[in-house]
Amino acid sequence: MSILVTGGTGYIGSHTCVDFIEKGKEVIILDNLSNSKAEVVDYIEQITSVRPKFYEIDLLDRDGVKKVFDENDIDTVIHFAGLKAVGESVAKPVEYYHNNITGTLNLLFEMRDHNCFNLVFSSSATVYGKPESVPIREDFPLSTTNPYGTTKLYIERILEDLCIADDRFSVVLLRYFNPIGAHESGLIGDNPNGIPNNLMPYVTRVAKGKLPHLNVFGNDYETHDGTGVRDYIHVLDLASGHFSALKALEKRGVSVYNLGTGNGYSVLDIVNAFERVNGIRIPYQITERRKGDIAECFADASKAERELGWKATRGLDEMCASAWNFEKIH
Ligand code: NAD
Ligand code: UD1
């Protein structure tokens, strides 16, 4: 039996494919390459010596999705495919709802038609909205502040309703905190198009001289140095969380886990660690707060440790070193 990885040529998907292949799983990738490149399949092969089957198909193309299920014996889907840029989602809500929600519905129709009932879904800490306290537990109230986040929350609800209606389904919702870093080969990593929205790819592009300086969005938050605090997790730890999550699929219904480290680091903590580890100065300017940002967001990651035996093991230095190694090579 094979595992279908939608969005498998993307940032988190590609690292997860490597992890699964190295652990002996057969992986099939479906991606429309809207935010990734076909070469990633070559890189996965270079790293693992196994070439996963790859379908360049859009989840909005239901016939295409059907073909993938017709041609393969798939018993589990890891569903990464989706659009993820917060600002863009505010400007193009219809495109975001269509891509993320219709794409997921097409996948669910074809899974059901092909007796495939196991799904791991990429959700996000964004579904906690503005949390009242930190660390954030899975049972905290859910809300969203932008259409991207709302697609995640709606998909979570759709999957809960599906599991109530059809007890053959097992679904794991993984709420990711802030993945950064890259595979040690430097072949795969976070490579956003255009000017990065997220902190670490922005920092690495400043380090490379592609951008003049980092804008630090506010230094008047109630945090230890006034800058925003987040739960940065090495993408390889996040990837291995998916393998651990397979265990939760043995149980029917919906399970939900935070995937984070439980540690909060500020923007300036990241800048300082990056400079120290890589020996490169990152010039920065303090600017206005970014609209919609919150002061602090970090996980209570104890449920995943307790129930899945999963825990992030890589520290901030490794995250900063691997992120820079990837940027240097690309
Ligand atoms: P990514 O953009 O690198 O990967 C997503 C992949 O999905 C891309 O390769 C893209 O081409 C593909 N895709 C998008 N729409 C598709 C469609 N309709 N049909 C087929 N393929 C499609 O993003 P990522 O950072 O690897 O994120 C993976 C998932 O995790 C996303 O669902 C994202 O929302 C979620 N997530 C990411 C983060 C983060 O910080 N990176 C945090 C929380 C949640
Ligand atoms: C962002 C998304 C969130 C998504 C998450 C992971 C927004 C508003 N939120 O969250 O929905 O789930 O990414 O993909 O985009 N920062 C700077 N300068 C920069 C970039 C960021 O100071 O150029 C700061 C931010 O203010 C924040 C921290 O760095 O304090 C991390 O930012 P970012 O990487 O964008 O992640 P999130 O804000 O957590």
C-alpha cells in the first residue's frame, strides 16, 4: 500500500517525503507545482536513492485526482497541498477558498470512492486566532483573522463532520507552529517566490545580500525584548511528526495535535542566533507592527509527546545553520 502526499514537492511535503522514504514507506506525490518545482523530485531521489512517483495534477481537477487513485493502491493521504500566503488570501479570498476547500473536497470524494479512509491534514496554529494565553493547548478556542486561516478552520470542521457521518474515516489534524530550516543536504528547503513574508527566508535573503535589511515588525510588544515571539520548529522535526501521527490513524475519528517545540523565541533572538551560528551580520530596522500580528504564540506540545511519542529534538542553532546552508546553495 502507498501513501499519497498532496503538495509533496512543497517545503514541508518534500521533507516529509524524504523522512517517509527513509523509513521504508512508498510515497506518491501529487502537486500542481503552483508553489514548487519539479526538480524537487530529483532532489528527493538524490537524498534517498528512491524516486517517488510524481503526478503533476491540480486537486481542482477531480478527474486527475481520480486517475491517481485508479492507478495506485493508496491507503493513506498526507494532505499538504494548499495556498498559504496570509496577505494574498486577504486580497484573493475566493481563490483561496476554492483552492483549499474545493481541492480538499475533491480529494475526499476520491478517497471515499476508492476505499481510502486515512488522512493526515496540515492545519496551522493560525486556527487559534489571538490566543488568550500561552502555551497554546489543542482545546483552546478557535478563531481566525484572515481567509487563509479560515480555510484551515473550515477544513478541520469538514473533516470532523465527515468522521461523524462515516465511521470508516480516521483523520489527524496537525496544527503546525513555525517551521524553519532545511534538510542538511541543502537540496530542499523553503524557497518562496518573490519577497518572503515569513521571517527566516527574509533573514537568509538579507544574509545573501538579495535584500538590504530586515524589517522588524514592532519592538513594543509585551515580550522579553519587545519583538514578536514564536515557536520555531525545525522542518525535519515537523516532518517526523507526520510519521508519528500515523499511529493516531489506528483510532477512528478525528485526533488533533500541536506540532511545535514549546519554546518561544523573539525576532531578535532569531537574528542573534543566526548571526552567531553563521558568522554573518543581519542589518535590521525596527518598523511598525504588522497588521494582524500577535505578541506571542507557542505551543503546549505535550499531547503529541504523550500520545504519539513525538518530540522536536533540533535546536535553534541547527535551524539557523541549515536555513543558511540551503540559501547559500540556491
Ligand atoms: P508550500 O507552498 O511549499 O507547499 C504546498 C504545495 O501545495 C506546493 O508545492 C503547491 O504547488 C501545492 N499546491 C497548492 N495548491 C494545490 C492544488 N490545488 N493542487 C495540487 N497542489 C497544490 O507550503 P508548505 O510550507 O510546505 O505548507 C504545506 C502545508 O502546511 C500547507 O497546507 C500550509 O498551509 C500548511 N502550513 C504551513 C506552515 C508554514 O509555515 N510553512 C504553517 C502552518 C501550516
Ligand atoms: C505567519 C502567518 C500565519 C502562518 C505562519 C506560518 C501572518 C500574519 N501570519 O505567522 O498565519 O500560520 O506564518 O506560515 O502572516 N517578522 C518580522 N519581519 C519580517 C517577517 C516577520 O519582524 O520580515 C516577525 C513577525 O512580526 C513575527 C515573526 O517575525 O513576530 C514571525 O513571522 P512569520 O514568519 O511571518 O510567522 P507568523 O507571524 O507566526
